[in-house]
Amino acid sequence: MADAPWRREEREGAAHALVLTLHVQPGAKRTEVAGVHGDALKVRLAAPPVDGKANAALLRYLSDAFGVPQRAVTLVRGETSRQKTVRVTAPRLRPDREW
């Protein structure tokens, strides 16, 4: 399987993290992964882009998808942008392989 341009794995000793480049579309009908958008994975969010609600919904969605606590999912870049970089530390599930 060729690695996707929107996914990068990082290892530091025994620690393992997944770094995702995302294109986020807030205000959608439902929260879901919607394929690839350029070099990013497109994620539609049901939350509005107001008062950080979309970012919070994104982090919740990813923590559920990867089977990790919310503290293991951090927004690295793009707090006020549709282009975001997110780090998932020690993912237990790997739904990204199917996305």
C-alpha cells in the first residue's frame, strides 16, 4: 500500500504518533471523512465554525475513530483555518488505512 500524502507516522523510541493533514468543512449535515482534497484528507464536521466548536468536534471525532482519549489528539496547526495538522499519539485503532 502506497502511503497517503496526508498521513505521516512518527516514532521516537517506543512512542508512536500519527500526523494527519486535514481539510475541514464545518457546518456539514454530518461528521464524516469525505475522501481526499489535494494532499489533505477531507473531513466534514456537523459543528459550526464558531467559538472553537468545529475544532472541538474534530478532536472528539478523531479520538473516537482512533480509540484514544481526547488528550492524545492535538491540533498542531490551523486553529482558525480549514487546513489543519493534527497529531494522534499512540493510536489503538487505524481507520486511516481505510480512508
